[in-house]
Amino acid sequence: MKKVKVIGAGLAGSEAALQLAKRGINVDLYEMRPKVETGAHKTEYFAEFVCSNSLGSYDITNASGLLKHEMEILGSELMPVIMQSQVPAGGALAIDRELFSKTVTEKINNNPYINVIREEVTEIDLSVPTIIASGPLTSDALSESIKSLLGEDYLHFFDAIAPIIEKDSIDFEKAFYQNRYNKGNADYINCPMSKEEYGKFYNILINAPKIELKTFEKNAKFFESCLPIEVLASRGVDTLRFGPLKPVGLIDERTGQENYAVVQLRQDNKAASLYNLVGFQTNLKWGSQKELIHSIPGLENANIVRYGVMHRNTFINSPKLLSPTLQLKKCHNIFFAGQITGTEGYTESIASGLYTGINMAKYVNNEDLLELPQETVLGALTHYITFEGHTSFQPINSNWGILAEMEMDKKNRKNKKLKNELLANRALEIVKNIK
Ligand SMILES: Cc1cc2nc3c(=O)[nH]c(=O)nc-3n(C[C@H](O)[C@H](O)[C@H](O)COP(=O)(O)OP(=O)(O)OC[C@H]3O[C@@H](n4cnc5c(N)ncnc54)[C@H](O)[C@@H]3O)c2cc1C
């Protein structure tokens, strides 16, 4: 009898378990709540939304919206429950989180192929086909076990991450390419600031509201070399000018002058369509981050594809460890799904559970596994987290910058809505043809 173990009945694990059950495969689904708490989950239901109740857009001209359509075509089991649990939220897809989680829990509890075991898993048994979907708040004992399986280097913890923006939205009348002291190629994009501009930026920063930390995170220690920008700013008005915003060695050739402060942006993906703000890890509320970033000369219209966030987050070094099928390279019995793989967000976690569930079913049935191309959002996300060329791997959510380029004329490329529609139609066509 074919049997698979799924660790964690969160967003990814619930979707994966239902995908396996749909294909007639028996599942032992382990969930440690309510016996062991994560510090963020509030209920004992499966697939709980821990923070906001929004899944973002459902529009195909938005990358996250397109991902949802791809998931529906691929037969997601959680998407119909999401649609049934919807609450009005303007252009966003938001849900009644309790109704959603209760419905998913009932669906799983009533499924004859799924055996629910309310226990904490503390060891990985390599001989059993297993999907590890224990999330960003994986229990300490399981973290230790994963660490010993993957090696010390391969389980990362971090506190704060910096925002990422789309290069196409930068104003190059103001920004310029250059490396500090002109070393190497001009890899960095620099946004120069006058004294007045820096003063305005600093005021927004020190007055900006921060996200209240959960109790379990309040005692979190920051790495001194990776302090949130608001913590640095609180140490004095010039601390940032001697830190991440230092202007030395960055002469704007158009003026021949050194500036008062400079915000640097570093390439974030191979296609050079995404850039992260260097040293900008932050825990500011997203509205304040937007106001702050838009106050930087050259970034007034920046399109922010990932905001800075701070919480305990466990993710593995997927580019080194996982194949594009989300299988552990060194042990094909073990798959990873959800946020632990380095994809970020509710939709992305469910999508990854869907993909892993489909692939685990194929694996136990000795069939060829599914690999989605980079023309689709799900394929592009999977490629991003398993591609080995990252200088520093950090989690990512759906965005257009990671999709494969598409030939189109200049006029279409400039019309953002039209460009996204073309990319979306290409992706949907591919997904519809998957057998
Ligand atoms: C505090 C916080 C806030 C977030 N807010 C948002 C947000 O607003 N919007 C957004 O899009 N994303 C948000 N995320 C990111 C992410 O989308 C969610 O964490 C999402 O739930 C991840 O899905 P998952 O399936 O990977 O993990 P989870 O949904 O967390 O599921 C993992 C499950 O595994 C269980 N588990 C852990 N260890 C064990 C073990 N040893 N044995 C058995 N079971 C175990 C857990 O109890 C949990 O039920 C947030 C993350 C955190 C930590």
C-alpha cells in the first residue's frame, strides 16, 4: 500500500495532503498544534492564516493573481475553499480566515485517505516518502533534525529583510550606475541625496510606525551587521550616512560631485529586473516603507515587489539542496513544500503544496515528475528557489521580474497592463496544456 508522510498541516501541507488523497494515495498528516504551539498560530485548525486575511490580487495582470489562476487550472483543493470564504476587500482577495480553516480541517478530517496525527515530528525518517511542510515556525526539535540531515550551513534563520523593487520603475534621470571607488563593473544603482532630501527621508524614517513584534520575537537578538534601518536611525541623525547610506567613493559623473548620502541598490535576480535596497532591512509598516522609499530621489515611482519584513523564519538553502521538483537532491524520498523552501506568502505556500503534492504522487507511482517552465509564475518561483547562481539566497514572492522574458514590441512593453496581460495569457496557455 502506497503511503506518504506529510509534516505540518499548514497551508502547504494541507494542499499537498489533499492532492495525494485525490490520487488515491494514503497520507499520514502530522500536525503538532494544539499540543505544541508555534507562537503565531491562534487555533488548532489546519491551514490557518497567521497574520493578514488577504491573499492579494486575483487579477491576471498581477503576478500573484496569475498564480491563483494557474493553481485553479492545476486543480488546487484549497482555491475553491478560498473562493467560498471570500469577504469584500476592494481589489484584493480576502477571506474569513476562520471559515476557511474550519472548512479545510473538515475536508481533511473527513477524507478517508488522510490519517491525521496530532503530534510533533522530531525526526526525519529517510526511508518513508515525506513532504516537509512545517513552515517558517518549524518546531525547535524538527529544526535540529533537519539541520543534522542537511548540515549546519543549510538552515537559515533571519530577523529582517530588505525591500525589493523593479528596475523598470527607477528614474535614471536621477539614479546612476556605479560601484564604490569605481571598482569592477558598474553593478550598483545609486540614488543620490542632497542634505535637504536626506533630512526629509530621515524624518519620515524616525517617525514611521513599526509593526508590533509577537511576544516570542521580542527577545530576538539582531546581528549587529544586519540591523533594521530604523534601529540604526534611532542611534543618531548621521548614523546612516556613515553606514549603509555612506556617499564616499560614489561620484556622480554628471555633476562631478560627491553627494550628502546615497542609497544603493543591488541586483537581485539573474535577469537584472529586480534590485534590493542595500542595508534596508526593516520592520516598518508597509505603508511607511512605501512612503520612505518613494521619498528617495529616483525611487518616487518605485514598484515594490517585496517589502521588508521581520519575524523568525526558517528556510533551507534550496538552491543547493533541492531539485526543480522540490525533492532533496541527496534523498529523493524527501520533498519540501511551503515557506520553508524560500517562497514567501500565503498564495505561494499553497501553490508549493499543490506542486509538491502532484509530484509526490507521481514519484510514488514511478511516473515522470512535473517541471513547470519559467513562463509560468509557479515555474518561475520554483526556478528562482532552486537556481544555484544566487550570491545570497533570500525568500521571494510572486512578481513579474522572475518570469522568462517575452518578445514584444516596445509599445506593448511600455504599456504595463498590456505587457502583463500578454505574459499572463502565455502562462495560462502553458498550464492548460499540462497533462
Ligand atoms: C508571523 C508571520 C506572519 C505572516 N504573515 C503573512 C501575511 O500576512 N501574508 C502572507 O502572505 N504571508 C504571511 N506570512 C508568511 C507565510 O505565508 C505563512 O507563514 C504561511 O502560513 C506559510 O505556509 P506554510 O504551509 O509554509 O507554513 P504554515 O502555514 O505555518 O504551516 C506549517 C505547519 O506545520 C506545523 N508544524 C511545525 N513544526 C512541526 C512539527 N515538528 N511537527 C508537526 N507539525 C509541525 C505548524 O504547527 C503549522 O501548522 C507570515 C509568516 C509569519 C511567521
